[in-house]
Amino acid sequence: MFATGIENSYPTIGKNRVRIDQMEKCKHYEFWRKDFELLEDIGVSCLRYGPPIHHTWLGPGRYDWSFADATYAELKERDIIVISDLCHFGVPDWIQNFQNPDFPELFARYAKDFAMRFPWVQLYTPINEMFICATFSAAYGWWNEQGTTDLTFVTALKHIVKANVLAMHAILEVRPDAIFIQSESSEYFHAESPSAIQHAETMNVRRFLSLDLNYGRRVDSEMYEFLMDNGMTRKEYHFFMDNHRKHHCIMGNDYYITNEHRVSADGMTRAAGEVFGYDEITMQYYERYLLPVMHTETNFLQGPLGNEAVDWLWKEWANVLRIRNKGVPIVGFTWYSLIDQMDWDTALREENGNVNALGLFDMDRKIRPVGLAYKKLIDDWCKVLPTQSVCLKVPVVPPKFYKTPWWEHNRLKAIEDLYSNTDAPANTNA
């Protein structure tokens, strides 16, 4: 699947008084029909997309579906395969933030009600980049609750991942053949000196926490102590071991030039640039979880030469082909996002109005060189790549096949597979 996305981050900053809504800043509310037309212009048939949660989810069981109804109807009409991104770095004001212990159960109801309203949607990212969301919100102090302690980080992490797991259960009640593409940042920490090795090793284990819990993999002993020392109970931990839905998942790995870090002797980090690259780091994640993989995010600034993003696209695609040729079941690639973004140069911590030239199209919806390169890449490789992954038991169902006899046959098989696996013990070694 060749994909892109509409950037829909919406964290709060400034003591929760300012909402950074990327759909608003990038004019998607105004030009959403045009944005969907652009997908066809470059040959993309898969879109990472979700309604703005802070406008849609008004309270427990209360919604304003007007924007979602309009946009999803258009996507269905265009037969776009949607990876529905339900929570992207923020929550509605009435939830407050990720420290709220009621968030997981409330979000599961929201996810189920969304699935009931749009039953033709099969692919989901319930909560985007869970590790990054917890880190930026509750460890770095940048977004939402702006926490800076291990306690606030663990609290946010356990609530976010539990919400993700419960949402999977809730969606499967409506759509038993649902597939969850868990977009998560692929990180690596390099020690600058021998005295930095211990810090780097700890960070390189901690980076797996969200996916370990999400996929029911027993965490390393150091991380178990870390979780227990900072507010997670044994009951909460065993919830993750016993309730995962790993067999419905594709692991989404995001990679940017900022994903690798240099660690100094005092434990401080700074950007390392591209050292290992996507293929090496993704292999580390794949060997840990043994799941089909999708490259779910990357981008690069179009610089003064005009070809910087084009070169990065080529490099990322070369990485995808390399791990595919090694036998990793990789099923998709994503340039994120369709349109330029705003203020990501300060990680959305400041509202400066800076346009970041990261999109396939600029803010005026004019194609960038990387957009032309991606269009050619899709056209060239669609002619030679397999048309369907052999890794997935449940095939992706395009919207136009929803409720057809072919869909009904595969749906019933998915139900049988779901119930045959309901009581299976968690695979904690995979």
C-alpha cells in the first residue's frame, strides 16, 4: 500500500489554553475536497486520516459527526482505503489530559461508536505514536498535561496503551476483520562515550515500552521495576499481558532524521542524524515482535536546492526494499503528509506560524518536487510489486467491496478466526 496522510495533530500547550490544530493551520477544513482530489492526482489509494477528536467527541456518548460524515462519505465514494487515526496527540478539553484514569474506557466507547457509524472502515490506528505522545506530554513537559516526572510519564503511558488495547477490542466487536496498523516512532540511542553506555542502553529498552504493552510482550526486568516504581500495579501490567490483540496487528514504523539520538555521559541527548537508518532500526523492532511491517511516516524538508526531500524519499524507499529483500513482510510505505505542515520545527511547542515544507503539496495545493517523485515511484513500482501481501490472513477490503458477497465470505472467516484465538495464551516471547 502506497499511502500518505492528512496531518491531524491537536495537542494543547500553554497550560492547556492553546490548541494546536494542524487541520486548521494547514487549511484542511477549508480545502478537504481538493485534498482528496490530490490523492488521485499522484496515484495514492491509501490515506492515514481521522476526524478532529476535540471537535467530534463532545462528551460520553455525545458527538458532532458532521465533519466526519462529510469527509468519510467522500473518501468512500472515491474508494480510498482509510487507516482511521482516532487520537493524534491530544484529547477533548472535557477529558483534560492523559493523566485522566477514565480515558481508556471512555475512548473505547468513542472508538466503537465511530466503527458503528463507519462500518466500511477496516484499518485503524486507534492512538498514534503512543510512546511519543506519552513522552512529549508527560516526560518532556511540552504538551497537554506538561508533566516532567517518571510518574507522570508512566501514568500517561499506561492510560494511552490501555485505551489503544480497549479500542481494538471495541472495534472488533463491530468489524471482526479489522486490522490495526500501530504507527509508532522507531528510535535508537547511540552512546557518545563508554560512560554513556548505561544511559543509552536504558533508553534503548525504554523505547519499546508502548509496543511491549500493546502486543503483550513481557518487558525487560529493568523496565518492569521502572513501571512498578512509578505507579503501575501488577493488575494493570497483567491486563496488557492478557488482553492484547496482536494477531490483528501490523506494526507501523515511523522514521525521520530526528529518530536517532546521541547520548552523553550525563544522560542528556541530542540529534544524531541518520546513522543506522530505517532498515537497521526496523529490523530491531521486527525481530522483537515478528509482525508484518508498514513504513507509516517519513518526510524531509524541501531545502534551497529543491531536491533534498526527493533524495530522502529515494533513500527511504531503498531502505524499504532492503528489508523486504531480507524477508521482512513489509506491506506499505507512507510519505507524511499530503500537505505542508506548520510549526513542527518546534515540535508544536510554539505557535509561530512557520510553514514547514514537508508535504507532497504546498499550502496552495501546488505539487512539490517530492510529490512528483512519489507519483513516479508509485507508478513505477506498482507494475512490479505483488498486488497482495501473503502475510495477512484477512485481506484489505476496499470500500467498494463492503457488503458484497466477497466481503461477507471473508468477514465470516474473520469471525471464526477471532473466536478461535480468543482464549489463546499471550505469546510473550515473540
